[in-house]
Amino acid sequence: MLPFKLIYHAGYDLNLGEHVFPARKYRLIRERLLASGFAGEADFVQPKPIDDEDVLAAHDRGWVQRLKFGTLGYQEILKLEIPYSSRMVEAFWLAAGGSVLAARHALEAGAGFNVGGGFHHAFAGHGEGFCAINDIAVTARAVQRRGLVERVMIADCDVHHGNGTAAIFAGDDSVFTLSIHQFQNYPEVKPPSTIDIHLADGTGDDEYLHKLGTALTTALDGFQPQILLYVAGADPYGEDQLGGLSLTMDGLARRDALVIGEARRRGIPVAVMLAGGYAMRTEDTVEIHANTARAVRDALSG
């Protein structure tokens, strides 16, 4: 039995068909963790869709209603870059429910792991870049609204800047946003996070880990968050189709150990959500995400 829960729902699949975003990866991660003996069925918990009230704490009512009732404009759908369907919307509501549940488990057990989520490009009033609602922002607001914590830190380690998250929390001193990403990559406009680490094309393991470690430890010690939301993107991988960094699988595993380990050494609960991953071999993306789960187990095991 794992010392933390894996949050998963079959409905996480966005049903995108042949698309660069391999939404089937969520099912494949679950299967990999089971087949390897890392986890058993009892280690998985199924979330419920997030309540609209929680979504509205991070998003504009008009955007939420247009999503739910299928009245998006043509340009709004183009900006999303994924086909609209009611099942797609349901998947995002489930993913947000999973991220909030992961945070609640983290506050109880030290860590929680959503096998999904990390949709950091969604703004309060629109979606973009495969992201319809921002489950990271929804989670931060949910734990604050419930009085569980006051200070939330988000460590976004996707290859792409967390633009939606940065915009939602601009000027909010209760949420600390850190984004480490390839600078010459999507999105073109990058609203400032609390800390932005802009990396050059081709940045490899050592430079990445040095810059992340310096910023992360400074932020954790200075801000002293009561929970860390870790956006563990697989797309800094050197063979990612939508990335241009050069991290190896070992480097990504060291990244996970760094982020989760530094938080746990300070007694800070960690909720993990997965974000992007578009490796030429989907199996590589799945392995990277599975390694993040292993890093959680190792950190909790001391």
C-alpha cells in the first residue's frame, strides 16, 4: 500500500482522437503503475467532477457557462486548439476535481497525486493551448476558500510558461507562482509570475536543476507556503515534440526529487498534477510521469 493516494478517473481522456496531445496517457500511466507492481487497485481514488462554485472562484461566469452549454465562439475554439465536445468539458471538470482531491489528500498525508490536470494555459475568461479551465488555480482557490490554508505556492515545471496561472494570480500575495520554462516557446506573451526562470533553447539537466534549485529553495524559505502545487510537466524532455529543452529522463527524475524533496524536508504538503508531455514515443511520456509518482513515494519514505 502506498503512503499517498493516486487520483484517477477514466473520464480524464479528452477524447481528442489523432492529436499531438496524447490524452490516452492518463490510462496508460495507471496501467504502467499497476503492471510494474508500484501500485495496487486500492491505491487509486476516483474523483468527482468539481463543483461549478469552485470553478467560478478562478474563472469568469460567462466563460464557464459558454463551456458548459456549448456556446463558444469560433475564435474561442480556435484558441483552445482542441475540438469542443461535452465529453471534453466533462474531462476538465473531472481533472479539476482530481486536483482538488489530491490537495486535500496532501494536507492529510503529506502528498497527493493527480494522474491528470496541470492545465496552466487557461485564463479566467478564456481557454487556450489545450486548456479549458485551470485546475491549478481552481485548486489553490478551493483550499483557501475552505480555510485549509492561507498561502499556496505553485511550482510549474512544464516546458511552457504557465501564463494562465500567472495572470489569474497577478497581484495576489497569497499565491506564489514559479514557472521554469523554455523562453522561445509557447506562449508568445508571458504574464509575469512571482518568479520566472526563462531558459535558452537546448538547456540540459545540470543548468536546469541548478537554476530551479536556487529559485525553489529561496521561494520556499521566503514565502513559507502551507501547500505546494507541483505542475510536473513531462515536456522538458529532450525528445518532446512541442519542447526545445534537452533534459534526460534521469534529469527529470532528479527534478521531481528536488521539488518534492525540498518541500517535504520543510514539512510542506505536495499535490502533484501532470501537465504536458508530447514525446515522439508516448511510452516515454508515460514513463516520465510514472517516475514522478515514484519520486513522491521515495520522498514520503524518507
